[in-house]
Amino acid sequence: MADVQGTVADGWEPVRAAFRANLTARGDRGAAVAVYRDGHRVADLWGGLADPYGRAPWTGETAQLVRSVTKGMAAAVPHLLHQRGLLDLDAPVSAYWPEFAAAGKERVLVRHLLGHRAGLPALDTPLTPEQALDGVSGPRAVAAQAPAWEPGTAHGYHAQTYGWLLDELVRRVTGRALGRWFADEVAGPYGLDVWLGLPAGQAHRVGRIAEVEAPPAPPSRGLRVRPRREVAEAWRDPDSLTRRAFAAVDPPPDENDPAYLAAGLPSSGGVATARALARCYAALIGDLGDGTRRLFEPDTLARARAEESSGPDRVLVVPTRFGAGYMLHGPSCPMLGPGSFGHSGRGGSLAFADPETGTAFAYVTNSLQKSVTSDPRAQALVRAVRRVPAGGNAR
């Protein structure tokens, strides 16, 4: 389990040490981490098992379901459409999707979807797993749903509905599903093993996810290992917005099912390698060392990470910060610093960029633990990145 494979550039040994400790002491059974600095890859590590309860080793080509890390990849699409003049983030959603105006949603803006301010985190009638994947029932349900609060006045994490909202919006603007557009315009040209809709020919590379028990946390780390009382109460109450948001699909889908992976829900169904996620975030903030041009122009980058929502989250209950489609650095999702933006995945995975230091980071795991405010394994790696001097890179 501690047989760490891959490479780190000189000076980046703390990342290797933290990654090995994740496998030996923090409960990781299979994982990978990758880091870019100033457009160059400086860490690319993997280890453990491709199935937490199997025998096959995790290899350099192993890809993994990354749950809500997917949201960060999905968010790039509307920003790139805006950059190309095809989508106005300040326009009403109904300008592109007329049916969406139902039930008092005519003033919901595109940026409200990205900032979790649309008031649509839950459905009055949850979808079945089959409906969630059919590409029709989800958009139809959110279009008919009345908001849980006046859109634009508050925020609450749209755990499942985010995917149907963005997918249909992109389809209306481009004629292509969000995952197809991402594959054609981002993943293909940039050589990314990131799929929002896994092709059958790549299924052999995908590991399995499973819930695992986390080892006891050291008392000195300062990370929250017990939820606050109000958070615990929200999860216990079947009528709370928290429970309803995460139960927009009921019963929960089998996330290892090939049909689920092929559907590529933009909320939580993406499959990726850590190496590709880090490369994607590196391209969002600058040119890459191999001559590949940046994805986001400076104005787009500024727009993506400008704060849209901050404070008490009506779904997660704790305070959260969101830009336009991205989580922002804060207590609920610590990254490198105030300018960092990205997205975590429930259970452990995390990917983000920090333009101020030129850093892009991705950690992917198949060992799903009960993260509350942040995952100890991801945070151990982030602390290791902080220990590397600002000039550390691979030239």
C-alpha cells in the first residue's frame, strides 16, 4: 500500500512524503496526486489499489470517478462560451431555455446557476436513477421546479441539480451536451484524460470507488472530525433542504455502474486522472510548458473566481464561498490561498488552481471517507505544496 510510483521535481519531495503517509496512515487504499507549477508538471504520483477491496494495482493510467470535482470541469464550459461571445452570464436563463421561466424563475440569471443562487438545490419529486441519466427528465424537472428561495438573494449548494441546469443550458446554446462540448473543445485539443461521459473504450482504465473507514484523526491537527450540531441535525432530518438536495436522485445511483459513468452527469459523474485534472487547471490560468495556449483569457479567469456567494449555505449549513461555478478558498474548502479556485468531491478528491503562485493541484482517491469541512488526506497534500518555495518548478 505504501509503494508510491511516479516522479517529483527537485524540491517537491514533501508532496511524495505526504502522499505516502496518506497510503500508510490516513486510510487511502488507492489514489493519485499531480501538481503543476508555472505550466510545468512538478509532481505525478500514484499508489495503492485500483479497487479499495481488490488486488489490481493503481497505475499511471488509472482514471477514477471524481464526484463533484466534476463541477469545476463543467463550469469551464459556460465560461468558454462567454469568452467566445456565445453566452451572456448576466442574461436570464430563459433567454436560452424558454421553458425554464416556469414557476417564477423568469429572473434567474445564468450566473445564479454558477453561483448556486438559483434556489433549485432540491426537487419536490426526486428522480429515479434511470431518469437521472436519460438526459431529459433532469432538465424537465428543474425547469418545472419552483425555487426554494427568491433566486439571487441567497445561496445553497446545488449538489445534483447543478448538472442538469448546466447541461441543458449548454445544449440550448450549442446544440451539444455539455460533456460532448467539453470533449470536443477542451479534453481532445488539450490531451486530457477527463470525461464527462466515459467512452466504452476507456472503461478498462477506471478504478472502483468504495466507502472506507477513516483512521482516527490526530488530536493536534485542528481539522474538524465531528460535524457541528446543526449540520448533524440537518442530515438527520429527511425534510431538510440538506437531505433533499443530496436525495434529488432516489434511491442513490450505483456510481460504479458503467451506465452511470457513461452518462457523465456534470454535477458528479466525471471520470479523470489526477494528471489530467492538474493539467486542465494549469491551462485555465496560463500557458503550458509544452507550448499549449491557455484556456481562460485574463478577463475570463477574473470572472470565474470573482466571489458570487459567501456566508451561510442553505444546503451545507456551514459558511461557503463560490465564484462562478467554482468553490473558492475558505474554511469549507481550504486551498493554497485567497485567490485559489476549484472544486472538491464528496469523499475526498480535490482539484484547484492558484494563479498567484502559478500552481495547479489535483488529488483523486477511490477511498471515500466522511469529509465534513475538508478531507485530511487532501489537506495534508496541500500543506506539503505550501512548503515548497515559490520558485520550485520543473525547468
